[in-house]
Amino acid sequence: MSSSHTPSSVLASLPLLAVLSACGGGGGGEERPLYGPCFVGAAEPSLIISSVQNSVSAASVPIVSLSNITLDGMAFNLSFLPREAVNVQVVGSSLECTVPCGFAVQEGAFSFTASAPGYAVRSVAANGAYSSSTGTGCPLYLTGGTRITVSLSPL
């Protein structure tokens, strides 16, 4: 007696059955739609430093150093900058930011120290969040990151 289901063909079909059952198919007498995971990505950083200005003259400060970065009170790991990071590079234990810049896609309470030659060091606290998204359904891309201006006092 011959069978069309050899052990290898049965084993090969197990991943498909697992996917179908995870997505809502596979019997049980109940009709459920088949779904897969939806991709939600960031189209830009959640916090963007859009400008840095001299607090006296309002002149633009084009490059600043960001250090002591935390997110929700935890140290921010500079080793894992997302691909959405913009105009930043790791220099030692700081980020060199060419304004405008952004370095994270996580939402939450950020704090950091901003400094530039000729200016006093300034502590900054801001909430990184997205205000909008693009796409209809899946995939969905988060947009509208919080934009801030940092003011530095000349020495």
C-alpha cells in the first residue's frame, strides 16, 4: 500500500500549519479571518532637535554635543542608534549633532546635556513622541516626531 504522505512531506507541512493556526485558521468550528503581523515602523526620530540658538543673539549654533542621554530615567545606549537617526555620530560617550538631528525612535521622557564651544552647558528635558502616521493599515509608519529648539547661553 502506497501513501502520498511520506514522513518528510508531513514534517515539511508542519510550519505552514503552525502559521495558519497562529493566524486564526485551522478549524475549531469557528470562522476567523487570517491575519499576519502588522509592521509598524518609524519614518523619523521621535525627538528632533530642529534648532539650537544663542540665547542672546538668536544666532544659529550648527553643531552641538549631546551627552548623559537618558530615556525614562535609564541610560540611552549609543551603541544601537536606529537607521532613522539623522545627522548624529557617536564621538566617545557623546553624540555629535549637526542640527537638525534626531537619534531615537522610542517614545518617552528624554534628558540630556547639550554643549558647544563658547557656550554654557545646558540640561535639556523633552518628551519624544509621534503625533501622526502614514499608511493605511499595514504597514504603518510613525511620523510627526516632537521638534524642539535648544537655547544656549554664551560664555
